[in-house]
Amino acid sequence: MMKRYLSILLMMFCFSAQAELTIEITQGIASSIPISVVPFEFDGTLTDDVDDIVRNDLERSGHFSLLEPDDMLSQPQHEEDIYFTDWRLLKQDFVVIGTIKQLENKQYQIRYQLFDVFNEQELLTQTLKGNATQLRDIAHRISDAIYEQLTGIRGAFSSKIAYVTTNSQRTKFNLSISDSDGAREKVVLSSKYSIFSPAWSPDGKRLAYVMLEDSGSKVYVQDIATGKKQLVSAHKGINSAPSFSPDGNKLALVLSKDGNPEIYTVDLKTRHWTRVTNHYAIDTEPNWMPDGKHIIFTSGRTGNPQIYRVNITSGYIERLTFEGSYNARARLAQDGRFLVLVHQERKGAPFHIASLDLVRGLLQTLTSDTELDESPSVSPNGVMVMYAAKYNKRSILAAVSVAGDVKFLVPSKNGDVREPAWGPYLN
């Protein structure tokens, strides 16, 4: 087991003090790929060190083991300066080099190359441009490209996460977004009221969420860029668990306006409401499937909470989970195969995050080091799951791979953090 602590200072827009998230990698893949990211050549000082961000991204994925710059025999910045024998002596499979040049109009040009050490050949090269505020975005794009080149899976380092933070007195709640590594935190909403269940629109431009106000729960949709929010549902009783449809035009949510919590959909343009479920048991926690024709949800209709799938046109309902005494808050990976959920093996047992292979019917418990695991959210490439948990008597975020072989913790040094929602690809 490897442990590395990456401290990332985050600017808080609504507090004078800074908050800090600390990413602690607790488990990586035993057969992780040895790779070296050589410090990029630049004659000057930058706010963000591109190579550091790339190095941290790749290591946080758990698929790579990174050689520290101080342990490198040399630090080449150009192809002709690479001595592959040196890298083979260090047992490195791949090496990344790069240069940064300052251009006119405060622009920067970043060129990097990825080399296969054993075959002594270039696998990938790109030249990217941006200003100083875009360097972190460029670094994440480089990480995405390297990750995809070496694993065959699209990288998700450029994606965003949303989450809710609260102070120790629980008198102030913030809905925040940040980079996938916790950097560049931005508070999009601050309130004295509790905030729950943030959900991204497919284009990454809006967030739906629940606010528990004095008059009861309400569902809002907020534009991230402008901060303008729109009240979607304030019916009598429960208004909760919003989920955007794949085209972004509808929300699925839970209402108890007719007496019992049921699943409804609402067209955000026409405000036409459609009731999806009709059962005396509690139906809750809807989540659209990628085909836009089905919704998965939690229901207690068999006595214990289990996961079901409903065809929103025909109304046909199918039970998906059978193993364990409790299965809830299901989220489906974009490939439509793996269902991630909160699982309890038997009554009295801990709540953990599990994945269900819908093709093979196999359920695998993914977490064990944390307690009261809840609110799983899957990365857009379907590789990682971020969730909320109790750890050392604190509410933190944590992440685990769908395969269960990569784990890291994301505690906050100021207050609690919970309700994570991993954003979509932005292009």
C-alpha cells in the first residue's frame, strides 16, 4: 500500500480564510505502470507548475507509479537529450518531457512528448496554448491524453466535481465546485439552509439541488456561470433527489404531493409533470439511464430498500438487486454496465459502496476502510466512484475505482464535506 499526501490550497470565495482539501492515496494497483514526468523547461516562474499537476493526476489515478524528480538520473527537456539506458536502469516504462515558452499577449505554448523507454520511440506529442489562468486546464488535458494513450480509457482529470461543505456549527452550507483534484474551488451557493443532492446537467452548465428551507424542501436549478437559479419544485411535502435526463431537458425527482413519495418527471421548458411510479411503498432516488428511456430508483416495495428499473413509457418495472438487506442510491456508469450503490450485506452490518455488473449479475463490495458510506457518484469515464463517508469521526469525501483496486481519501481541514457529484465531460 502506498501513501502520499498532496496538499492543495483552495481559494474560498465566500470566506476570508482558505479551506484545504488533502488527497491521501491509500491504495494503488499493484501492477501500476512506472512512468517519469520530467520537470518541464521554462525560464521563469509560473503560478501553476504544469508537470507537477500532470504527475499528481497520473499518480492519483492509481494506474501509474511516478518517479520523483530528485530520483531521476537526468532531466532532459528535448528528445536528443534522452538517454534511454538511464531510464531502463531506473526501471521506467515511459518518460514524459516538455517545454513551456512565453509568447506575446501573455500567452504560453506548452509542448510535451511521451516516449516508450523499452522501444525508444515517441508515442504521443502535442502543442497547446493558453494564458496563465489556463495552465491548470492544459495540464489536466495532458494528463487525460497520456492516460488514454497508455490505458485505452478516456481520462477524466479535466472534469469537475460538486459537493456540499458545512462549518462545524452547521450554521452555513456551501455548494461548491472544483477540479477533479480539488483545486480551484468555487462556491456557487452559500446559505443558512441545508443543501442536498447536487446533480449536474449533461452539458456541465447547470446544477440541480435541494434546499431545506423553513417552508420545506425545494428543488432548484442554477446556472453555474451566472449564478441565476430557478425554482423547479415547491410542492407540499417532499421535493427531493433531482436527476437530469440525458438530453438535459427534463428532471426526474421525488414528490409526496399526492400522499406517498413517488418518482415524477418534469419538462423544464413546458413544466409538464408526469408521474412515473405508483405504489404504496416509498419510491425515491431516481437516476436516468443513458438511453433516456429508463430510470433506476430505490424502493422499499419488497420490505427492504432495493434497486429497480422502470421504463418511463410502458411503466414496466424490473428489480435489479437481490443480494444484501439494503441497496440504495444507485448510479449507473456511462457504459450502462456497472451500477454503483450503497450496500448493506445484512441488518446491523456497515454501509459500504458496491458495484453491480448488470451483465454478469455479480455484486462486489468496494469499500471497507470508511464508515456510513453514502452518495456515490461515478466519474464520466466510468472508472472511479466518489462518495461521502465517515472517517475518524468526520464527514469526508473518498474515492474508489469500480474495480476496487484504487482508493483515496479527500478530507477537508475546515468542517465537513459531503454530497459529491462528479461532473460530465465538457466536450
